[in-house]
Amino acid sequence: MKTSSSRIWYLVPVCLSLTAAGCVTSETFTLNEVSLSGPIARTPINVTIDPVPGTVQVIPGFAVDNAPVIKGSIDPAPGSGVPSAKNSGASSPKGNLTWDVPPGEYSLDIQLTATQHFGLTVGGVYAMAGGYQFTNFRGGVSFFNVDNQFGIRLDAGVQFNAVRFRSRATVTTVVEPAFSSPHQYVSYFDDTGVEQSLGAALGLTINSAYKESFVNGFLHLGVAWQPLIDYHPTNPDSIAGAGDGRAAIGNLKSTSAVLSFGGGIAIELGRGNRALLGVRGAQLLDVNSPSPGPVWQPFVEFVFSF
């Protein structure tokens, strides 16, 4: 009872402040059209063959995406508005998402082997998509072990990702005036911006570790979290018009987990240097019916040890 009472008194000043315009009781978001451009978040791939404490490795790389455009749909996950407003997402139109993916990506990572089983990594990815440049950063820690010509490595870290967006949304608001029946307002918005965010990433890589062999193989599985949009609708829709023109209260949010998987070979170049040749895929887990399904990316990396 005490909790319910405190909530009621908390809402009183909100509703009183909105008496003239009415007290908002619900706000529903619909994403009509979302256009994104930028790299897909992926977990880095590193093999463990003969770790030497104190070694620094510089790892430049290049990758090619086989799909210049991803199509699918995403549903909104509205943020919280005023305490009196009940925010709820709505099923958005099928096929409302278009994502321009960079045709190529350049990467550079620096890895420190601190001990026989622990390391630190910092790096980044540079790419161009939709006429814009993107520089994303990443860093983290790694735990690894080599036993019976078999290497296993776990990477955990964060990634700073950026995507540009254009989002056309409909916001349906129900308002209850103090002394009359409820009214419904439908407003249309068209917003653009850049979503910059930190997302977690986890990766597992296993590989053969024959020190005397010219070639070793590896497999990789990882997952990264990439926020796509998180903004407050403000601009009237340039196509549909403003509608009722009522200001939105909450934010529109959407985040996708990206499943990464792949494999390839590590070619020894001598003195701890090697080249990694492989293919990795990325599956967007929170995008409805993405086409293509996995986005495949052939890549090459060079590992220079110092």
C-alpha cells in the first residue's frame, strides 16, 4: 500500500502540469522506414600457436563484404517517457530496414602477450559506406592456452561502433484531458543522425598449434551487441507531413546482436610472423528476415611479432 500511494503522489504533479493539454496515458511507436549505413560489428579473430610473454603483435587486415545492402525489418523498443505515460512498441511494416554495408574494411590491431595465458588488445576498423567514413574502435582482454597441438582463445571486450541513420516514424499518443473524453493524436517524424555507442563483444577461437607446421587451421565463433538507433523524434516527416504535430515523449531504440562465425588457415612466415586467410559470416539476430541471411566476408590479416 505504501508503494502504491507513493506512485500515485508521484504522478499528481505530472498530471497537474499537463492539465491544460491533458495527461498522456499511452504512446505507441511505429518505425515506417529505417535506412542505415556503416560497418557491422564483428569480433576479431586471433590464433594462438606459440605464445611468448612480452611479445607485441601488430595485425593489419583487409576484408571484403559480399553484400552491399542488407534488407529486413526492425521493431521499435521505446524508451521511457513521463512517469504517467505507458510506452509500448508496435509491429513495424515488413521490410522497413535498408542497411548499406561497406564494400571493404581495413583493420589494425595491436596485441600484447602479457603472460603465457593472458593478453591485451586494442585496435579499430576503418570503412566507407553510403558516402560516409567510419572509424570504429575496440579493445579487450584475452585468455588462451595451448595443449597437445591445440590452441583455444577467449576474447572479451568492448567496441565503439557508429552507424548513420534516417528514420521515419509514427507516434500515436492518447491524451486524457481533465474534464473531457480521451483524444488520440497521430504524428509523423523524419529524423537523421549518427548512432555512436559502446557494445560488448565475446569471441572464441580454436586452432591447431603445430609449431613446426607451415599451415594451421582455425575456427571462430563470437557475438557482438550493436545499437542501431536511439533517438528522440523531433523533425516533421518530409513525405507524410507532420500529422497532428504533437511532440513525442519517449525515445526510439533498437539494438541487434550480431553472431559471427568463420574459419580459415594460418600460414607461418617465420620468426613469429604469419598470415591469416579465411571467411567469416555475420548474422543479425534482432533483424526480422534479413536478406541476405549471413553476410559473408573474405579476409586476410598479417601478424607481425616484435
